[in-house]
Amino acid sequence: MRKVTAWIAIFGLFVFMSCDSSSYTEDFQLTKTTTTGNNGGFGITPDSSAVRDTARSTLYYEERLLTAFLYGLSENEISYIIGKNVPTSTLYVYGDVHQPGAFVPVADDIFFNPIWREMMIEFTPGFTPIQFTSSAQVDSALHAATPEITVTQTDKFYRYIITGKG
């Protein structure tokens, strides 16, 4: 058993050391806050004078209700993400995350990527608006033979921290 564990550790170290230093993974280190220090991730210095959009929101992820703190990114950080084609996760919203609404936002991922791009859900006329509780339900409604919803990309990006159960 110890030999197997040792080989797994050696393999992991090999994979880590062989990563291409020009890939986005080196630039996209988001373990540090974007508000202090000289390195806020994204490979750029954070905008110390940026006005940031923040919100606390309840959301669904895979049918679980969670609470998250959303921290809006600056225009420079957003330009960097778009310019470098950095992968992001999705936060499906029904309206403004700052205002309580009839429906709760839905996240497609909370583990892989600490950046969400906001996508606005709109119901197709003739369909009754419902609360989705997973991204699979959003995808199903979007890609149905007669789509129940449309999803529009917004220009809002957020770093997020899951702060508890909803």
C-alpha cells in the first residue's frame, strides 16, 4: 500500500512540474484576495481604486441551497479574463442579485472555478416561470424541443466564496 501511495505522490509531482508555464493556470491563481498585496491573481495587479460590486446571495447548486458572497471584478480584470479566454463557471440569475426576487440564482459549479459569469434567464412567452434548482434543469429547459427559456450573457463577473447553507 505504501508503494502505491509513493507512486501516486511521485506522479502528482511530475504532473505538477511538467505544467506549461505559458498556460492560463499560472496566471489564474485566485487563492489570494484581489484587494490586497501586489498580486491579486489573474497575472495583473488589482485595481486599488476600482469600485466593486458586492452582494450576498442565496443560490442553488445541484438542488442544494447555499449562501455565497459575490465580489465583482473590475473592468481590467474582466478584460484580462476575456482576453486570455480564461474559463469561468456560470451563475444563472433571474434578475438583480442585489434585490430579493421570486426566484433564486443557480450555479453550475462551485468547486472547479472561483469565477462566475452572470447569465440572465428569461422565460419564453407561454411558459410558466419556475424555480430551477440545478444547472441540469436550466440546460434541459434551454435545449428542449420548444425551449422554455433563453439565457443571455451579461457583462458581470464575480469571484465568490460559499459562506454556508442557504
